Amino acid sequence: MKDTEFFMNKCLELAKKGEGKVSPNPMVGCIITHNSKIIGKGYHKKYKTEHAEVNAINSVKNKELLKEADLYVNLEPCSHHGNTPPCSDLIIKYKIKNVYIGSRDIYPEVVKNSSIDKMRREGINVKVGILESKCKELNKRFYLFHEKKRPFIILKWAESRDGFIAPKKQKQPLWLTSEKSKEFVHFQRSIENGIIIGRVTAEKDNPMLNVRGIKNAINPTRIIIDKNLKLSITLNIFNDQAKTIIVNTVKKLEIGSNLFLKINFDNFIKELMLELYKLNILSVIIEGGSKTLNTFISENIWDEAYVFSSNIILKDGIKAPKIKGEIKQKYNIDTDILKIYKK
């Protein structure tokens, strides 16, 4: 058991290298051993490219060893033809002796045609559930997306020491947190699929909502709630650095990198979640403003919350949202405190 857990941890380390690059696919790493010695390894590097198992098998120099090899992978190998052929077919082709799997897949096509059953029918010894909780945690966005048919929702805001997120009569962009906290926010943006803000935040802050300071990062999709299409097209959110979805009640239209998404605001969150699910947006950060954040909190549609507390005192302003949840982690970032809540 110690060996299987050791090599599964190695798979998880490899899998995490694909963070921010493989979505809406899960992060997967694969290790192949012969007599407890690693002879091959690989991970899923980018969406629509070879999966971890393929990269690991291709890295093995002497393919004859595969008949007596152990293959470790943190997620059940795929069994269907998607952007790439089924990984289970390649495992069967090389008659790999033992396959150790961290967690079962939840993707409908894999559930319908289980690769575990398929490999077992071909005489391969398959064991499932190695560090299962840890494997599921790595791909929590992927699992929730398919279980609940909506993106993984992260609320994010910064508040002053006295509990405000902005002055009442804000006339220019305001940063409450330190440069180190900004770096953290840009890293978080680099691994999520989308960012949601409301119209007022777009007007007051004129944000770009992109990733800065991280090499080869993929910008998240910008999702702007603008019910009556009042925003000026000269704002930064309408540039071509990333795709922008404008959620509204007026029109449905795609122009360049901008998608105008018309939905029913009478059942706003449910409609929006369904549309984002259809667009394969696995996870989103809700960055404001107060009205947008409180709407998701009141509807209890969130999974984690990142709350930054700064040393700045505003004395008056717009009250920070109140949230109930378990504080999962707490960090000191320069002069700020970051609390990560889990529902």
C-alpha cells in the first residue's frame, strides 16, 4: 500500500502541472513502474492534446516491459473517442499488468462505458480508490461541474479593516490590498475559467480582468452583468485580450470576442449557471461588486470565498458582504490577511 500511495502522490504532482491549461478537462498525471522503478511518466499538458496515460506510455523506452508493469493514474482512464482516442484502449493494447486508479471519472461518456470494467474484461488487474479523497480534491472543479451542472463558484473581495469594500461615492479605481495580494489574485485568475462582475464595478473600476505577471497564462473569460446594456464599449472589458460575455435582457449576438448573452433575469442565477455550463466554463471567480456578491450569497450558490482584509481604514462606505462558512485556510500576505472559506 505504501508503494501505491507513493506513486499516486507522484501522479498528483505531475497532474498539477496542467493547472490552468487543460480545462474543461481534469488534471491528470500518470506514472509507470517496473519492479517499483519508474520507467515512464506523463501528464495532460493542454486541452485537446494527448492525455496523461498516452504521454506516459510513449515515454517508456522499452515497451516490452509494459506487460509486467504497473500503471498509476489519479483519474480513471477515458473509454470514449473525444478529442483523442480512448486511453483504456492503449493500456489494453500493451497488456499492462496492473492499473492503480485514484478516483473514478464522473464524465457521462466514461460512466456509461466504464474503462475499469473494460480493462478487467481483458485480464488487467485494476485497483480503484488509491488516495481517492486527495485525487477528487485536485479536480474538485471538474467533479462539481458534472455533478451540479454549473461552474465551481469562488467569491472574492477585499475589505478595509473596518469592514467596507469601497467608498460610497467612489470616483476612481481603488485597490485596498498590497502588491503581493494582487499577485495572488492574478495567479488565481490564471487557473479559473471565468470572472464575473456587475455593471457598476465595470464602470467605476474599468478593469481589464486579465492575467498579468504570469508567463503563458490563459486569460479567463470575462462575464459582465449588464441587464440593459448601459456600459460604454470603450471600457477595457471590451478589448480583444480575452473573450467577454455580456449578460443582458436585450439581445443575443456574437461580435468578435464579445458574446451578448440574453437571459431571463427573473430567475437570474439559475439561468446564468445553465448558460455557463453549456459554454463549458468549469469555474468562475465573482469579483464584485457588492450587489453581485450578495446575490450569490443570498441564493447560497457558491463553493469557496476568498476574503482579503487590508490595513486601510475607510471609516464609511459600502459594507462588505457577510458570509457563513468554514475557514479552510488563513494566510498573511504582506500587510493583508486572506481567509479562504468553504461552504
